[in-house]
Amino acid sequence: MSTPEVTDGALIERVANQEREAFEELYGRYARPVLGLALRRIGDRGRAEDSVQEVFAAVWRSASSYDPARGPGGAWVYTIARNAIIDNLRRRPAPTVADPPEAVSTSPTPDEEAEASWNTWRVHRALETLPASERAVIDLAYFSGLSQSEIAEFLHVPLGTVKTRTRSGLARLADVLEGEV
Amino acid sequence: MSTVPPFDEIVDGADPERVRLRTTHDLLLSAGPPPELPPSLEAAPAQQSQVIAILPRRRYTAIAAVALAACALFGVGYAIGGRDVPNEPVRTIAMTGDSGATASIALLAADAAGNWPMSLEVSGLPPLPKGKTYSLWLTRGGKLAESCGTFAVAAGTTKVPLNAPYRLKRFDGWVIVRTGTKVPLLSTA
């Protein structure tokens, strides 16, 4: 990217001052990670979409409680989102079907589930930071199942360009994942 | 088509960053794709939405009365001058598939920003497991070109609002696929 991105923490501090533009920027960065987290926890798409609205209402209300000394902005948004989604689930628990008594559960433990949710959140947030050219090849390679040569054909660019963009996209994601988010 | 991108083809064996790139590669695979935002969530919500929840109950009654009056006025206006209905489709597109499923797109007039709102009505597609969706794509030269959003279906007929923020003349068809695949289930050709 040609210009350094404003940190999430700086945006949250501006949201605390009721700056609509900062709120919209934060929404652009986190709407899809929040929806992904809500879908994972709630399951039902309609309720998950409702909870996205609730999460960002909570972000707007609570931004003044953000303390940069206690951690990066991304982790704060994650905590707000997780709590709002749990509140949504408490208000209207998802219907459950009892396991047969003899069945052995293969579901992840709460700790495993929490770690998986956090990692998914971080990856989805990091994807939002990629330039469009790198985002396209990463999406096509990892989420559409296209080979490198199929991507080259699809995007009408040389195979070497696809490989370079995929590699640089991975490196940029690694930088973000190791950084603030 | 491969389902897992070959890491060794992407990152050279002698690449000094190979270990951390491998970690990122694995995280991407385990995270899966981020969900598509529906049109209703594409813009940040207005902060005023938080105020509504704390209005006293009697205020709701007043709001309901105002809304009812507005509906009545709209009805009168519609009856008098209903020829210029803004939500009238400018084009209807039919789609068919091998399985007997059908769909139609009622394309509404584009707004000033170039959004083409539409209503997709689809029948005969099987409901998918939770979290799985279908996607509507514009095609060019027989290939998926731009996504117009994702949706889920229920048994029977499903009607869903979608949007195509593109210059439609650049494309030559529409298809519906399962999200993450390229196999057309319904198409215009």
C-alpha cells in the first residue's frame, strides 16, 4: 500500500469523539469479520446480520471506553462483537437437538472454538487490508479453488504476475497478522 | 481445478520467509472465506438507530400513527399519479438450469451512483446447509466476472433483493453458482 493505514485504535478514539467518518472506516474494516463471527456463533444468517447492527451500535456507544494501553483496537472490537453476539444468543437461544446418549461428541472444546473464532477473525480482518490486486488472487486461490494458471487465465495476466501477487499478498497478510490486529 | 493452493508453487523452497508464509497459508485455509455482506449491511448503520430502542412506549404509538398517515398519503398519491412508479422493473431476465430450477431477475432503474438494484426470485434450488450460500454472478465470455451477492434459499420460492454496482453493458450473461464454485446451476444462456 502506498500510504500507511490509520490504526484501528486511532479510529476508535475518533469514534469516541462522534466522528462519523471514522465510524464508517471502522465499519468497512470490520463488517465482514463481525458477520463471520456472528454466523459462526449464531448459525442463522438473519440473526447474524441483525447482530452486526447491534455490534456496531455497541462500538459507537462504547468507543470512549477503549484504552490503547490495554491492547490494540482490533482486539477491543473483537471483545465488543463477541459480547454483543453472546447477548443476542441469550435473548433468543438457538434451537438445539439433544445428542443420543451413547454418542461421543467430536465438537471442538470451548477453548478450541474460541481460538478458531479469534484466528478466523484476525484473518478476515487482515484480508481487508490487502490491495485489490493481491486480494483478488488470494480470494481466487484460497476460496474459489482456482489453480495459479486458472487465475492467470481468469484475470488475463501472466502466470508470473499471479505468483508474485499471491506471494506478496501472503507476506502482507503475515505482516498484519503479526502486527496490531 | 485444485481445492488447496499448492504452497510449494507459490513460495520458493529457498524463500527466507517460507515459515511465516506457511503459517499464513494454513491460517487462510482454516479461516475460510469471509462472508459476503448483504446490501442491507454494505453501509455503516446510522447512529440514530440506537435512539429508537430507548423511546418510551407512548412515543411508539405516535410514530405508528405518523407512519400510518404517511402510508395513507402515499396511497392517495399512488392512486392519483401512479404512472411514475420508481420501483417498476426496467428489465426482466429469465434464468434456467438443468435440474428444473428457474429464476428471474427484476432489474430496477440504476441510481445516481450506478447501483442496479434488483429482485431475484428463484425456485427449485435445494436449500443448503447452514452457512452455505448461492451466488449470483455477471459473466463475460462464459466466465464469472463480477459477483452480485450471495443468498440462501428455502424450499419453494425465495425472493431476495440484490444489487449490481457495475456497467451492465460490459457483461453478456448471468449465472447462479454455489458460493465458492464456478459450476453454473442457473444461467441466462
